[in-house]
Amino acid sequence: MFEDVARRLLRAVFGGGADISAANPLPVDTSPGYANISASELIKTGAGRFYGFIVNSCAATATIKFWDQTSAAVPVLLNTITFTLAVSQGPCFCVSPVGIAFTNGLYCTIEVAAMDVTILFK
């Protein structure tokens, strides 16, 4: 009986003969999202995971900092990183395969000098 109810529910949601089985599992998207920014910005509101960032280019002395907040306020997720040399020959990857959990939101500050960065999050 439970199986019949579950099948009807799945058909109503996914359409057709959407039976879950080893041959037809539900899709699970584990890939992170991204945001490309060049100034301080709110990346995501609410809880999520921070997977890192890619510096596409930056001027010497550029700084970047990540906050577990919707603005530049405590708590800090990843403290200030200063790029003493310009990044112009290709991207600089700072990526975590596991991801760092945040609760309130993900906010990024870019200061001192110009920077183009891609933030990876979910």
C-alpha cells in the first residue's frame, strides 16, 4: 500500500512513470554555485557551504576576507588574505573539497586594490 502511494506521489511530482529504482535514481546535484565579483558583496543569505574562491586577477596588495554574515560583521569565516603580488598570469585557486559551513550568510570584502574573484558556494 505504501509503495502505491509513493508511486502516485512521484508520478504527480515528476510525471509519467517516474519510479525510483537503481536504474532510475533521483538526481542529486552536489556541484557548488558560483558568483563572480570585483567589489565587496553579499554572496548568499542563510546557511550554506563555502568551497573556496578563484582569483582571476588582482593588483598587488589586494585583500579578501569572508564573513559568516550578511554584511562585514562577525563572525569571520576566513580572515584577511593579502596578495602581495599581482595575479595576472592566470587564476589562483584557493579551494576546499569539503566546504566550510556557514550559518547566517556569506559576505565577501575586497579591499585596498582591484580584484576579480569567483566565489564557490552552495
